[in-house]
Amino acid sequence: MSGHSKWSSIKHKKGAADAKRGKIFTKLIKEITVAARMGGGGDQTSNPRLRAAVLAAKAENMPKDNIERAIKKGTGELEGVSYEEITYEGYGPGGAAVLVESLTDNKNRTVADIRHIFSKSGGNLGENGCVAWMFSKKGYITVSKENADEEALMEIALEAGAEDVREDDGVFEIITGTNDFESVKSALEKASIPSLEAEITMLPQNTTNLEGKDAEKMIKLMETIEDCDDVQKVYTNADIPEDMAG
């Protein structure tokens, strides 16, 4: 299992998240609504997907009223839009794999938008299954090297069920199975070790190195896909130089 494709790091350096808080709220509200509807109801204790969605919303300082309204729309206590979960797969510049998770109330509109983004950015939308096999669903936690001793961190994480702990670019990366993610996260919290990132994600099993024009086009493709209202998350196995964040 190779590490993150570095897209996450580049995105944060570019400051895209802060500039699009409204869009982030929209995506989080969709996820909370769907999690409450499909993940097992509005009780966060028995609904891990909803619990994760609410934590993500709180991390973005979403008002409590917005969160509660989204949950009620999911459980049917309030009227709301019905969203369908669809995953799209394709190839970006240089043949890099791209996996797109969406929540949409109009799949014809969404597939047309995503196909247009791919073709405009030098990629192409593929068939179902064309790249999904290149990714594994995993828990992913990062901890700053300044906040933890490697040996102690490894002992805590592995004892709590982590699959791997490794060092990469000034952080420790902790990889878990999806079922062990929460226990590892809780173990770190109990040990007062703060995490930089903590999420269920799709990690590439190997990466495609991109440089120059292909890397520039790939960044543009990822940014444009993420900007699409119906897209929740986008993953790639492209390994892009981090100095291209500027």
C-alpha cells in the first residue's frame, strides 16, 4: 500500500478549502442527510457514517442548527431532496487514475458535467470498474512529527488495530482498516495526540508520477471536479510534486 497521492497536501497549500466554505457546507449537509437516511438513522451512537459526517461538519465550524436540520431531512422529519450515491471512474492526464464519489438528485446532469470536466482537462471518463481496483478503502490519520514520538505512536496505534504507521514529509501516516478507524482515532485522543487529518478514504495501491504539463493539467482537473456541486470526494493515484501548490 503506497501513501496518499499528495493531492490532499497540495489542496491544503493552495488554500482552496478556505475560499470555498459555502461549497464545503453544501457537501457536508448532503453527506449528513444521506448518512441519516442510509446509515442507520439519526442516532450518531449507532450510525458511524453519520457520526463521521457530523464530526467533519463541526471541524468546519458548521452551526449546530444546520447539522440538526440536515439529520432531520435524512430521517424524514423534515422534507428534503432525495440524493443518489454514484461513483464515476476515469483517467486524467498521463493516464493517472481518478475516482469520483457523488451525491446527486439528477444523475443525467451529473454524468454530463463530469464527462465534460474530464474531456476539457485532457482526461476521459471510463467504465465502471476501470480504476476502482487500484484503490483500497482505508482509515487514514496523520500526526505531526512535532506532536508524537514515533515509537510511542506506533505502539499506541498498532495496539488499537492500525495496519501500518510510517513517516512521510514531516508527518506520521497511520493506515487502518475501516472497522478499526474509530478505535485507533480514540486511542490517539486518549493519549492526547492530536491528528492533522482523520478520515475514511480511498488510498491508491500504487501511484503514477506526473511532472510538468501533465501535473499542471491534473491539478486543474482535480480542482474543477471538486468544484462540481454534485461531487463529494475525488481521489487520484497521481503523484504530483508538492512544489506545484503555489
